[in-house]
Amino acid sequence: MAVIAALKEFGLWPEQDKRHERRRIVAEYNYTDEYGSLLYQVLRTDPKGFFQRYSDGTGGWINRKHSRQVLYRLSEVVRAEIILLCEGEKDADRLRDHGFVATTNAGGAKAPWLLQYTEALRGREVILIPDNDPPGRQRVLTIARALLGYARRIIALELRDGKDISEWFDRGHCEVELVELIEKKEK
């Protein structure tokens, strides 16, 4: 031990590579098919990070992106007429806790918007709620363009009080206020 300590003191012992330190899973988000069967999970870790995994069919997991990418909570989305689309599973779950049908796509603001997401929203009213930052606003523009001609109605609703919908709720806003803001945008 004294030898290792001396080597570290002179910078001759490699520091542990933080990329390989064990990440603790703090949240699991299940992505299902139209019928509610699990396709894959997005896992949030501490230190902050995200990765996907899917079942190997024998009780284990394969830590890799699934070949079929779908909207979060797809089985609820396909049964709804009005869907709120936000950035991130935590925000979608928060909206759901307030009585809304909400979704997102895996990968955050810079993840590509795929044709199958647009198809899943065909004929529906979609309320886009971006994170309050440049990537969030750019994401909403990309999605709105993709939904043109597919969605029955598209509403972009920018909330200025908070960085995202979860923080907006944390600051004392409620679902009634959110509905009022959406209705104002519809006129």
C-alpha cells in the first residue's frame, strides 16, 4: 500500500477512470408496444446518465438500444385523442400524475425524431411542451415540422416559469392552469 501511495503522490499511478465506475440505477422507464408488452427500458443512473436495455429472454438484460424504437407509454398514446409531448420520461410521468396522456421519445432533445413516432400521433391533437432552453425549442420545431399533415392539430406551449414541466409544477402551477394555457393557444 505504501508503494501505491508513493506512486500516486508523484502522479505515477493511474487514477480510476470515472467512465467505468459503477453507476447506480435511480429510475426505470418502461417502453411498451401498442398492447402494453415491454419492449425495452430507459434507465437513469447516478452519476447522471441514461442507457437502454431489453430482455434477453432468459431473465437477464442486454444493455443496448432496442431495434424497435417507440414513443414512451405507446399503449396509452394510441388510445388517446389529445397527447402532451414533452422532453423526458420524468416530465411525461409528471404530466400523467396530473391526469394527462403524455409521451416522449428516448434520447433527449438531440435524439432523432423517427417516422414511427409521427405515425403513432397521426390524427391526434398534440401539445408540444419544450424544455425552456435552446435544444428544447429546436426539438419542438423539428417535431412540429414532422407532424404537419399528420396530426389533427399541433400546439406549441412554451412555459416560462421553470426549466421544464416538472419544475413548472414544482413552482406551484396546476393542471387547471395548464388546461387554461392550452385553451388560450387553441383560439
